[in-house]
Amino acid sequence: MSQIGLHTATGTRLPILFNGYTLNNPADTQYPAASDCQIDTVAGSTSFDYVSEVNQQRDGLEFYWPRRISRVETMRGVLRAPSDAELHDKIGALVEAMDPVQIAHDNDPGHDDPRNVFLPLDFSTPTADTTNYPTGLVPSRYYALPIKLPDPIIDRTTGFAALFDISFLIRDPRRYAQALTTVQGSVTSDNSLAGVCCTPTLTVTMSSAGNAAFTVANTTVKDGAKSLVLDLSGCVNHDVVVVDFDRRSITKNGASFMSAYVSGSYWHIDPASNVIAFTNTGGTSNRVLTYRPAWSF
């Protein structure tokens, strides 16, 4: 099953955006439009993994926490154009936008972090909850990379048309909101519309040397309050410290600053109300936490 919506309740196409290319563009009209890229089918599958050990001399097994591993989303559609030449131009534009080798070259040229090659795949998920989503749509996102070229098949039975399919590998199989949730300072952040946990990013702007035990905590996570302690005593005015809880990285002014780690865990945001608390904040002028609400798929 896929959560990628293709049409509104009135039949208008819902766009799917990836790497500057728009699939299923609502601005297109039906054949013989000069620009028509129609998606007809979407299907997805999420993989899980777990660690287990067979019980000795009795039935059953020891089972440890499962983990979401990855997801594959496959889309099938058709390109149409009023002439053979324009059709081949459209094929070229589609294939170039979905070329995983070029995407890797453009987005991680230094081979610094393979996660950089997974780009936003933006789409809409229909919902009946018009109280929280007045348009009846949840603006959603995966971080994806095509795992093969579309290789369109030209079909002359319906004019100048080419059938294609695209398969995207999604490194983190959770579906995210397109919009960031942003909170500042100690506050209760409502993430109750989400379905699963997500990880935040913390940005701290310094006004002077900070505290050697600067602490940020989520006191309400289900498995017990969690905190992260940083040593910011080596910072100066205008320094910007960024903590990426997903990548478990700390930078200062864009350079690695892992020496700031003192203790604690890179905690998560629950799909509930989260009480965020900062302590020992001397020397900091701004403390901003951002995250994207997430769902299972």
C-alpha cells in the first residue's frame, strides 16, 4: 500500500515532486497536451529486521526490538506529447531527473555522507480529517533515491506516448510532514497528530562562553526522561552549535564539534505532547528545536 495520493476528491491530479521534476502535474491536461506526465499506479513496501535467538531445548525464541529498515515505492505512468520529437525530449528530461548516479554526483560530490543522496520526494496524502487538515490533504515527504532508470517504453497505439515505471529506495521508511515544527526554549510541543517517533535538530546561538553542562531534555518520552549534556564553555559570541539527533552529530559554525558531547542520549520526539526543558543555558542567546512529524508509511 502507498500513501502517495494521485487525485483530489474532485479528480484533480496531485503533484509528486522530486529533484526539480514534477510527476502527475495538475497543470497538465489530458492527451494531446504538450506536457503530460501522468502517474496511474503507486505501490509501496516497507522492510523490517530484528534480532532473534532460538531457545535452547524448548520451543520458541528470544526476540529483540524490531527496526524499520527501508521502503521501496514504485510508480507507473505514461508520458504523452503532440509529436515524436517532443516525446523524446520529455523522456530525456524524466530520465535525467531520475538518474541515481547523477544525483549522487550533484548532492554528495565529496563522498562525505551517502545520506545526502536521498532527496525529498514530496506528495500529498488524502485524509478525512479536515479539522486539522482543511484541504483534506497532508503535505508529506519521503527521502528517496531512484534505484533504476525509468527506461520508458514507446507505445504508438495511443499516439506519441511512452510507458514508464520508477522505483524509489527510501532509506528511512517513515513518511514525514513537509513542514518543520519549530519550538524555542523550554516548552511543551504538541506532536499528537504524528503516528510514530521522530528525531529533532537543535540549533544553539551563543552570546558568550557557555556552560560546561548545558542540558536539553525531553522529560516525557515513553521509555523515561532523556537528556543530552554538552560542554559549550569553549564557545564565543555568535557561534552557532547544531546538534543533529538523527545523525548523532554536533557541529560548530559548520565544522565538527563532537568534543562538546559530555553525556546522555540523542533522544526522540514522541507522537504526543513532549515537554522540552533546557538547563544551564548561560551564554546562549537562542535555543531552537526543529523536527518533522512522522508516520509509519
